[in-house]
Amino acid sequence: MAAAMRKQLIEYIEANGGFEDSEKLCEEKGWDHETLVGAIKSLQSEEQITAEASKREGWKLTAEGEEYCRSGSPEVQVFDFVKAKGSVPSSELDAALGAMAKIGLGTCMKNKWVSIDKAKVCTCSVDSVTDTVRQELGSLSTLDKAKLDALKKRKLIAPTSLTAFKVEKTGKFSSGAQKAVADLTSEMISKGTWASTTFKPFNLTNAKGTVSEGGHLHPLNKVKTEMRQVLMQMGFEEMPTNQWVESSFWNFDALFQPQQHPARDAHDTFFMEAPSRAQNIPEDYLRRVKEMHEKGGQGSIGWRYDWSEDEAKKTLLRTHTTAVSARMLYKMGEEYRKTGVFQPKKYFSIDRVFRNETLDATHLAEFHQIEGFVADRNIGLPQLIGVLRDFFSRIGISKLRFKPAYNPYTEPSMEVFGFHPILKKWIEVGNSGVFRPEMLLPMGLPEDVTVIAWGIGCERWTALLYNIRMIKELFSFQQDVAATKKNPMCWLRRAED
Ligand code: PHE
């Protein structure tokens, strides 16, 4: 119907250039006004026509009004019936006309058209009558207010309001124009029909838009974003973390982690089946790492075993973001070897790591680490403690304790505990240390450069901040989507010292 109306409208505008009044046009053509308005709006949105609206109040027949218009008013129906019979008992009238009889007879008597005697027999008092009500219902537009009010009181008409349009074609009017479409579909792209399709222009001025039900930020994303912001405020730069598949070399060997180390076992690490071996490990560096593992150097005696290149090339899903740090430190070493200039740097990464864990309330097989390091000349434990205090106080923990720990690639190493102001207890918040010279020297960094580093788990923080007890609810198919929609935007607060 809409398409046919559009076509008729285009034809009319083509022939006449436009029209003064859409309501009149509908009366003339027998068109439905609402359908015409739809077609007008559509051409208007394509800027093919201008449409000037004028609102007007009017009247329309109720269902009862339409019925009287069709079959005559009840009083005339009663009069006609009585006239045809000569005289008739009111019971017969009731039987023949039903509800109409009661309404009609009352009016007939008031108008003195019909009289009724004691035996309830009706007789006509006049020869003929005119059905003014029916006439009036048929010509509402000519009636005065008193008459309209009387019809309204009898519930035969009801007020309406209508917006009529004055229409003129614009320079963009084209009788051959297809209906402009709102959306590009995949079919238009695959068939190439998009090229010949007319699209609706964007309505940026008065479109209301819709409130989106989806698209809420996941709590992990909020925390990652905030952590990133905190680290950038501290002058750290973000490292590229897009390599989830890593070689054992960068994940372990570059970190001076011996090949027999239990963490390198398939119980802790997801190894890849295909491709099973990595390529493009820098050859010189690989040789220097092998040498350090087997024999040591510059004061270290090494691990003293036969280092296997094949083992180092085994591919895996990186088990920590320290692999990312190792790649960056190697790059810094290369830069130094090339230029002879060492640039002190602060770097961080926030991304996903994978461990072959048994899943429980606090462990997942994949999670996110936040890791930072500072590389500079003559720094060590005091600077590490300083940077950790600064970082943790910015994310809400001002009281820290350090516990000696062991990492294959840091010496000394410290576990970091923080007093959680909401839980009101000490919790482990991270792991840290000073990278061993056996890791840094093969990379080609100057001997007096030390690198202090720390890593924390992102899920644990997020769970604490959002009061989530099971990490599975946060980061897995079991996550609580409803909670994600309700969570506040940010919760990290600077600790009050
Ligand atoms: N890589 C360590 C872990 O996965 C964290 C760490 C980073 C420790 C840097 C020391 C230095 O737990």
C-alpha cells in the first residue's frame, strides 16, 4: 500500500508540481490521509519535496454516527416503521427495531412526530419528517458549533486533529527515483547493487537515537584501562603485547630459566602442536644464551648442562608477560650495541597469559598480567621498593610488606603483600625482583645497567574491586553479564597516606 501511494504521489507531483493541502487532495482522490502522509515524509526525507505542516482540528463520525449515516437516525427509523403500519403497539416496535426503538421513540415523541395512547399503541402525528441528523452527519464541515456540540453530546461524532501538508517539489525531485533505503545490507555488497541504490541521508539534527542495551564495558577492561592510565602517569610506556604464541626461548631461555625447570613442564605450560617449532630467533643472541646456560660468564658459573636448541624452539602459549619484557630488553641491548648509547626506560604491559592450571575459584587457565620494569644504571632494591610503593598507592594500597622469594630470573626476588583497606587484611599483591645479570648480559645491555621489575595478576584486582568471589564469574563463559551492566565506571582510588 505504501509503495503504491508513493508512486501515485510522485505521479501527482510530477504532473502538478505539488499541492496546497494534503487533506483536500485525499478527499478529491479518495486516498487515505495517513498513508499519503507516510509517502510525503518519505519523499521529504530524501529532500525531493518540501512539506509545510498545518495542524487542524476536525470531527469524525463514531461507529454509531456511521451507522446512522448509513441507515438513518433512530427517530426516523421509528417514524418510518409506524407510518408503514398505520398504528402499531410499542411491543411490536421493540421487537422489530431492538435498541433503536427506545432511542428513536423518545425523540419522535419529543418532536411530536408520533403519539402513544394508554394501550401503548403508536400512531403518526405528522405526514412526513426530514432526517436532519442523518443530513448533518453527512456534512460535518458545514455545521455550526451548536449543531456539532449536539451531535457530540449524542456521541455520534468525536473530535480529531490532523496535520495536513502543503507540498512543493525541490530541485532533487525525480519521478524515476527509487525509494531511498536506510541500511546497507550484505546482499547489496555481494550483488553490487549498492552502487545504484539511493540511501537516505543521515538525520543528525533531530534524530532521537536509541539507548543501547548492550556494549557495557567489562570490569576487566575498566581495570586494565585504569592501570594503563596510572602507569602512563608514572612515565611508563606500553610494550607491544600481541604475541600470545611464543617460543620457549623468549618465554624461558632468555630469562635464564634452565630447561629442566619444572615450570617448563607440560603440566604448567600449554605447548603448541602446530607449528611446533619457532623460527627467526636471532642467531647471535641464541648462541650467547646457550653459552650462559651451559657455562655462565662474567662471574656466573651458569646452570651447567647441555642446552638444547630444539627445546628452546618449542612453541607455547606464553606463560607470563615477562616474555614481552625480555623481547623489549633485547631490543634495547641491540640499540646499545648499534649506537653505543643506552637510554634509560620505563616500560609496562597488560595482556593475557596462559597456564595449564586446574581450574578453581581463584585459578583460571588464562588470565591477565600487569607487568612493569625500569631499566637504568645503578638501580636496585631501593628503587624497586620505591616504584612499588608509588604504583600501589596509586591503585589504593598504601601499606606494603616485602617477603624474600625465588624467581629463576630475578635476584633478589620479593613477594609483595599489601594491606587491603576494604578486606582489612594483608593479601599477596604481586611478585617482583631485579633481573639477573645472566639474563641481561647476553642481551648486550651495558654491565652497569640493572632492571627492576614486577608483575601482578589483573583478575585478582578486579575481583577485589568489584567484590567478585569466583574468578570464573569474572572471566569465563560463566561470567555474570547482568553485573557487568550494573558495575560502576571506576573504583580505583588513590590511597590516603
Ligand atoms: N613473571 C612473574 C610471574 O609470572 C612476575 C614477575 C615479573 C616477577 C617481573 C618478577 C619480575 O609471576
